[in-house]
Amino acid sequence: MSKKRRAVCEINVVPYIDVTLVLLIIFMITAPLIQTGIDVELPQADTAAVEQKNEPPIIVSVDKSGQFYIDIGETEDEPVNAEDLLYRVAAVLRNKPETQVYIRGDQAVEYGKVVTIMAALKNAGVPSVGLMTSSFD
């Protein structure tokens, strides 16, 4: 008597597991290589208003020509050079470390100027720097 062979009705999932494992390894290796930069708000954006604390924020402005201005609360938009700007911001943060710092850059200002001032503010001890935008009308 001969035995009849039955058809195997199972799906071989081993190749799928192998492909999935290879993809997982590729993603694990490439994920650290992809670094995210600073969260940037464009000059016009549809954003929610920032919660204002009791202390007035420090606002650093950069005009079209690249000149820096500082608004600490009692003095509005006083022109300063980059070095004086950092000393004044550091002095305010020593007395009031919870003070928020924002950069208000003209839309036509060079990108490098804004990045330079952001890096300088970080080196001066500012924990986080916000970028001011105008909302859509």
C-alpha cells in the first residue's frame, strides 16, 4: 500500500523574519546618524501664543543690516554689539534665571546672523531660545 502525500498548507515565514531583521538593523544604524537641528519657526506661521510668565522676556532683535537690538523691559530696542548683548543677557539671567529669551529676526536677515546669535546666547547660559514670528492675517 502506498501512502498518499498531503500538501503542506503552511506559509514559510523565515524569509520574512530575515528581511525584517535586516531592515531593523539598518534603521538602528542609520537613526543616530540623522540628527535633528534647532526647531525653527518661519517668519510667518500659524502658531499658538506663548504662555507669558510674570517677568518680561528678553527680546533680541536683528534688523535687515544685521544690527542687534535688545529689549530687556525698561529699555526698548537699544542698539548693541554682539559682545555687549551677551554680557547684558548673562547679567539678567544671573538675577532672574527663569527669564525667557526670544529672537526677533527680520525676514530678510541672513540665516547665519540668527544662528550665530542663537549659539552665542546658548554659550552665555540661556537654557532655551525662542524665535518670534508674526501670525497669518
